[in-house]
Amino acid sequence: MSERPAIVDSETVFHGKVFDVRVDRLRGDGREYRQDVVVHRGSFAIVAEPAPGRVILVRQYRHATARELWEIPAGKADDGETPESGARRELREETGFEASSLERLWSVYPTPGFCDELLHIFYARDLRPGPQSLDEDEAIEVREFGLEEAIELQASGQRGDMKTLLALLWLQSRGHQ
């Protein structure tokens, strides 16, 4: 690819609760083509370690997959929210836990072929329990797992999600067994 394509035209064709969809017409490398883009305000995920070698996972129904999945706590950004404040809010809402120590690990584009979502992943320690504060459309089970048990759960045919497996492998690579 020689250079970034030029945007000839752009139209938002869908406004949703979680994301919008934009259709761009691009020109580059001597051709014109269409690109559909899911526009997302960003999200947060938290590797919550209540004790060495232990991790908090949440189970919830994910309609797009027609399955309940065990995942690390995560959620979308609210308008004007910083990554750290969003991660703290999501951890508290989904699990009830608050973290004394919250470290930003990395930020990744989970599906850059069609979506501009930037996912910020944090590591939370020194957890204090409290009550969940779920959204009206959420039903979330919270459970503490041993790290190896959590990895096995993701790899056992349960079809885990990418952010959770990535986070668990990161935790394992640090020697947290």
C-alpha cells in the first residue's frame, strides 16, 4: 500500500446504544471502494487478581454468540470518561470489587478490520468486596477461579473470548500460577 486512502464520502447509517455504523467511500491506489466501519467509543477490561494465582471472572449471556461466557470484567466507555475511571467503574458495577491498585497494561484494537474500538486492559489488585451495581439489562454471576482453572475453562471448548484468554495468558506469563 502506497499511502492512506482519501475519504471521498462518509455517512452514518446507524445510531445504536453501543455503537454506530458509518459507510465510507474511499479512493486509493487508483481505485474507489466502500468500507463499513463500526464506530465505538472504546471499552475497558480488568484482570482482577484477589490473591496470587486467583482471578475474578464474570459469567453473562452474550446474545451475539447465543451463549453464556466466562470473561474478565469489561464494559464500554461513558462519554468523557478516562480509561482508568472507566475501568474502576466497570469493575465496581460488574463485580462489586474496588481496587486499591490499578495498573494499565495495554490498549488494543480487538477487530480493526471493521471497528475502531480501542480496548484498554487493566490489572487490579488489593481488592475490597462490595455490592454489584448492574445495568438493567445485565445479569452477571461473579466467581473467583484459580488461574489454571480459568485458562482451562477458556480452552475447554466453552469458546471463551479473546480479551479474557489474552489477559489470563499474560497473568500466567508473570508466574502467577
